[in-house]
Amino acid sequence: MITSIFVFAQGLVNTSSLPNVSADKGTADKALTILFSVVGAMAFLIVLIASINYVTSRGEPDKISRSRNTIIYAMIGVVVSALAVGIVNYVLKA
């Protein structure tokens, strides 16, 4: 049943009008550099805002905990995105 749907769908798309895209290592490097720069900038802003919230919490345990968790989660996001870049670069080398 599923195979017949895929076969039927192949006739619906006119492939001659689709753009020809070539994704080589240079293109992937540019895209990953831009993506990692955006993620890094966002993480920096999140850490900055959370740090300001931490300093201005006036000792309230709830605000301190929330700010600390935000900083930790931002750093985890940076690590995950760095690992993603590493994995993609590893795959492209192979």
C-alpha cells in the first residue's frame, strides 16, 4: 500500500522545474559556520540575561535556581550544537 503511494507520487512532481543544488563540503562549512555563530550569539545573550537575573535576584531561592538552570541549559545547548557540527564534519570527511 505504501509503495503504491510513493510510486503514484513520483508522477506528480515535475523534476525539470526544480533547482539543481550541489551541497559540497564548502557549502556545508559555510552553513555550519553561520548556524554555529547564531547559536553561540543566542547562548551568549541567554547567559547574559540569566546572569543579570541572578545578580538582581536579591537572594530569592526561586530566582537563583531559575537563573542557574537557564545558564546550565544554555551551555548544554552550545555543547550539543558543537557536537552536531563535529558529527556533520566527520560524516562529510568520510
